[in-house]
Amino acid sequence: MHRLDAYAHASRLRHVHPLNKFAFALTVIALCLVLDRPAVSAAALLWMAGLSLLWGGATPGFVLRLLAAEGLFLALSVVAVAVQIGPVGQGGGWSATVTPASLAQAGALLLRAFACASAMNFLALTTPILELAAAQRFRAPAALLDVTLVMYRYVFLLLETLMRMQRAQESRNGYASWSATMRSAASLGSQLFAASWRSGQRMEMALQARGYEGGALPMLAPTYTLSWAWLAVACLVLATLLGLAHL
Amino acid sequence: MTTLLLEFDALHYRYPGADTPALRGASLEVRAREKIALMGRNGSGKSTLLLHGNGLLRPQQGVVRWQGAAIAYTRQALRILRNRVGLIFQNPDEQLFAATLLQDLAFGPLNSGASEQEARKRVEWAAARCRIEHLLAQPPHTLSGGQKLCAALAGVLAMRPTVLLADEVTSGLDPWMRRNVLSILDEHVADGGAVVLSTHELDVARHWADKIALMEEGRVVHVASPREFFASPAWRARIGADLWLLSNATPTHHAPRNT
């Protein structure tokens, strides 16, 4: 999560309005689903991975690891499509068969799912999740966005606290045996809750110290620039996908 | 004599459920262009006193004054006080909450009623003063401890306070980062402000501060220049300056060791 967030903040496409990137990624996904052509899915996969790498600034290793993790999950999901299980005759037996048609169908499905995942990866690697939420500022209740914002920061604080506590336990053999692990994990859970409660109270005090009096958290609206290069590439990607629809 | 800015007058405060009061008649005056090192043992009331300066705690007895006028503790009066007296917390992680430093630094000015344009100007100024302009687009969790502290400092400076109350902000920093933080505080004083820095660091108190205020058991028991403090064996002992001489190398209990 840390690395994904770091790439999103460092992305060279961060200045592009989040809703533009969101709409682009959704259009790519919609084309993959509606056109239902392996060539379109393959092109979308290559385009989105390529944009994340070359323009977004993510490293090939990270993009590949992300795709591999998703691929494993997707591959397991399409096994049910590739392998057809059914009853044999009247005897009550069952058989599992794999046919060229079912394999082709599973392959096409896997490729399509991969392309859609790649489009979502592109969005995640180029847009900090909070900017996407903030872009909806006028459509979502302010309180909901404020909770999202504070929770986002809090998740990282909690992760750091969790790691610190776990290291402290481990350094004193807290995870040396099954029973020690159970004991440590239980105390970690309860202490983490207490620590986050205290930390929350101090954070509230710090907000008040800077003049917060309750209500919506005042925030600066982020500024974005209109990039003609980005628009041209986005149009080129969509044109390619539409062009491949007849193959 | 320079202008009297902030005045703590005989403050008493007991936290709910606590057996003993945290403050028992603490008094301190903060004047323009002063650099005060607030010293004292853990639990002597330093942080509690600083929380009163920003209006986060209200004294149960005694008065906090700004330029001679008692703080009223109405919403409006607190808003004005917090624009005048900035408080920097010991742990910057508890101060930084927004998704990016730009958003975080703008939080105070926007609360004070500044327009977005004015808030951006103030953020740029504060970030430049704290040498973190290049980090404005970053989320807080990607920063080092020293950078987080500078960001927390900039978040308070962006509110343009006159008095800065800093709660042990130099502890745990490397000498270079500590120098950086102290020079930011120096620039604030050079601009006509004042700083109260709570600290256990003797060298900071001795070489950076103009005055040392010593707290013991909820009271400010002595205020003097570092030269006076360190020249007097009695006061030097009470700020713990000679404790290293007393280290006892002979264990009183011999513990078994794993070999």
C-alpha cells in the first residue's frame, strides 16, 4: 500500500485531473467488456501497462508484481470456465473435461480481466486515492470526505504503530512459540486500539491548536493543468481499441 | 524593556481523575524577541503550561493574558489567541493529518478565515522558511522524522503567530536537523516574535536561549539567563546539569546473565 501510494504521488501524470484519468480508465474497461475481442483486450493491457511505466513513472518490477498477484487470482477464477464438470451417463459418475473451445473461452476471459485490472492499476499508480475522492467534493457529503481523508492518514499511522509494537514484541521473543504468538497478537490488538485512541485524542487537540472549531475540515482545492499531450494519447489509445474491434 | 506579549499568571490545573495538580500557581511572562527555554523534570508541568498558552486548556485558577488583557475563552477570543500563539507538538505525526503537506499547511490559515489565495501565499512563505518547498506535494507518511517536524513547524508558522510555544521539538533530532529547527525559531524571533521551547537539552538551553525558566512541581521556580543558571551550583544542580558526575558504576543487585 505504501509503495502504490508513493508511485501515485510521484507520478508524472499526477497533474492531470483525476476525473479525466478516471473516465479514461473506465472507458477502456467498458470497451474491453463491450467489444469482447482478444485483440482489444491485449492492446488495452499493453497500452495501460505501458502508460503506467513510461509516462506514470512506475518501475517495471512493481507493475509486473502487481499484475502477477492479480493474474494468480484471475487464473484461479477462470479454471471453472476452462474445466467443464458434468455427470457421466446414468451411473452417477462425474467427469471433468477440457475442450479447445473451453480453453479459448477461458483464455479470452483471462485476457479481458487482465486488461481491466491493468486499467485500474494505471489509475491507482497515477492518482492518489484521496485526490480522486476530493475531485468528487461537490457531489459527496463533506463529512464523508473528511472522514475518508482522516482515515487515510490514520491507516498509515496505525500501520507504523503496529510495526513498531510488533518489532518490540518480537525483540523479546514475543513470537518464538505458538502460545507466545497468540499472547502477543492478543495484546497487540488491545494495545493498538488503546494507542490509536490516545493518538486520536492528541490529533484532535492539534487540530484545535490550529483553529479548528468543528464542522468540515477546510481544504485547499487542488489545481490541475490541461495537458494536450495527455488528451492526444488518451484519444489514440481509445481509437486503437475501437480500430481493433473488427479483428 | 520589550513589549509584554503573553503572560501566565498563577495558573492552577488538575487533569480530571489525577491525584495531584499539574500546575500549582505557575507564572511566566513572555516578551517580544525573547527565546525562553522551559526546563524541568518529566511531570513538572511544562506541557500543561504550554497547552494553556494556546487556549487548549483553561486554568482552574489564575489568568492567561495577551498584552495585559485576560483571555475570554469565547470562540472568537480563542480564534484570535490561536492566531497569535502557535503551539507545536512534540510528535509531529499527531499534528499532520492531511493527504499532502500543501493541504496540511493551509489548514490553519483557512481556519483563520484566509482566502484560498492568501492561504497558498502563506503556505509558500512558511514552507520556504522551513526549507520544505520541495515537499509540498508529498503525503506526510513519506517524510523523515526531521522533515515531519519542519512540516509541523511550517503548519503553525503559516498562521503567522507572534509567540511560538514548542514542546520538546528538538529532542531526538540529529545535530544538523536540530540546528535547522533552532535557526527557524531564531528567524521567527528576529522578525519580532518570541519562542518558548520546552527542552531537556542542556546545550540548547545554554547556547540558544536568552532565558531559562525552571519548572518544579507545577510552578515556575526560577527565571534567569543561562549564564546565571550555569554559574550557580545550586541552580545548575536543579536543572540536572551535574547528573553525569553522579553515575554509579557499582551495581546494587547482581543479576544472573544468560551466556
